[in-house]
Amino acid sequence: MATIKDIAHKAGVSITTVSRVLNYDKSLSVSDLTRKKIFQAAEDLDYTKKHRVNTAKDSIAVVQWYTEQQELDDLYYLSIRMGAEKMADQLHYKVKRYFAGDSLSDIDEDVKAIIAIGKFSDQQIQTMQKGNRNVVFVDFDTLAKGYDCVVTDFDNATKSVLADFIGNGLKRIGMLSGVEYTNDHRLKIVDPRLEVFRNYLEKQGLYDSQNVFVGDYTLQSAYDLVNQALKKGHQFPNALFVANDAMAVGALKALHENNVMVPDDVSLVSFNDTAVAKYVIPALTAVKVNTGMMGEMAMRLLDQLNMTTSEEENRTPQKVVVGNRLVKRESSLNQAGKSPR
């Protein structure tokens, strides 16, 4: 595991700055450019260096449904983009980046194919595909729409977290999740883990709708939701599954301010395991999503599509599901009822 010192050296900043940025310290006055350098350095240190070859193929577009600012608040999509771009470099493609706010109609005509990261409405998909471009989606199940896609295994990951809670004798189980919309607000996306969460706990006789808190996947929404829940008369969960690391940081902050101990009072498990998960206090137990691999696999699929001939244009679309694993750290109880050390 990369240390804070390693990240500081790579980003060219102090160890203190790295520590405060990775803990989302809002009182720190630092530019978005510096934050970006730190987060990218942290994610980049998980990769093996490869020799760069300068022989370039066609241009491709990497379309991110987030703004650059949003990427820094949720490193999940930053890591996917970095994985896609690294594989594009290895396959010798030129990469052009487009973020939320950039018009999809303005994607350069010389772009031959697109990696689309995040969620997109049918209208946005049609705009991206003009000129019969190949498009591969990441973190968006588009198999039924006829497009190749790469997604993570939400179902088994959710079940593994719930089984771990129950195995530690925790039965008052809650979930902190979110709802999101495509940039054109034409498509609402509900967290698919919510249905898995409800069905699994209903079978165990443990589901309580009052223990489900839905925000917008941001640190601030999680902080507000946990604060509001703690002020209500209903007993707060003693186990909390959180949809992403940014929300987990917000939840930790609210719990700490209300003198609720993690993991003794609330055993908390996050999802994604981005760079910040290792450095917050307590370090987050999290479902490790191999976001870099998701980006890499999407780029490999795109390369395969670009190699097909016109006779193969009726090919069957593919859906690649990337597995994940639960990484135990200090924010949750282990099988002995204690936090791991």
C-alpha cells in the first residue's frame, strides 16, 4: 500500500497537505489543481508502470458524466477514467476528454469511438453515437440497449456485507444510499443495491425501512442524513452499509460529532475503496471495486469493436462484470466482535 509520504512525493506537496486532502478537510485552503494532483497520485500508485510507445492509432473520446470538480469529490469515476486512459495509452490510441458541461454534439469528428463513464439518457446515447461510432459504457448496464458495457458486481457485494454484519451479531442494519440523474435530467437512477439490501434482510426478518437513508452520494448529504437520523426518536442502526467512500466520510464526521463510536456503537462498511478509504480515521472497511480494471476492460472491449469488419456489425453485445472483495479495516467489527488491527 502506498504511504502518505509516497503520495506527497509524487504530487510534490507536503505530507500534511496530503493527509488533510485525503480526509476531505474543508478548512484547508488548497486549489482544485492541487487536490487533483494528490488524488491522481494516490490512485496512480496502485498501477504498475509500463513503457510508453508513441505509435498512435485513431482518436477516441473518454466521456465522463461528472464535472472535473465532481471527480475530486467521488474518486470512483476518476479511477475508472484513469484506468481507461492508461489502457488506451498501452493500445496506442489518442485520447480526448469530455466532461459534464461539454456538449456531446461537439465531440470531434475525428473521434472514432467512445468510452462513456457513468449514466446517460437515450437521447445522450444517440448524440454520442452519431456517425456510427462504437460506444462502450462503464458503470452503466446497457446490455438491454444493445451496447457493450462493464459493470461491477453489486448483488454479491451487498450480500457479502450484510452476511458479515449478521455474522458479527448485528441485526439493526441500515443503508446510506443515493439517487442520481443524467445530466439532461431525463433519466433517474436508483441505487440497485437498495433492492438487494431490502430483499436479503426481509428474508432474515431484519428489514426496517426507517434504517434506509437516501441522499445524493455526496459527503454533505450523508453528513446531513446521519445528523437528522440521530436527532429522531428511532434508534439508529448499529450496522451501516454506505454506498460510496465520500458518503462514508460524511457519515463518520456526523457520528463523531454526536459522540457515536465507530465501530463500537456503529459498525460501518463503505463501497468502492478509493484512495481516501485507507487514510480517514478510522480507516474504512470497504468493498474493493477494481475501478481501474473496469476502465481497462472497457478500453479492451472498444479495441475489439474497432477491429471488427462491416460483416460483423450485427455482433452480440457483451456485458463484463468485474468482481470485488471486502477489505476489513478499523471501521467495522470482525468475527470476534472487535475492529481489525
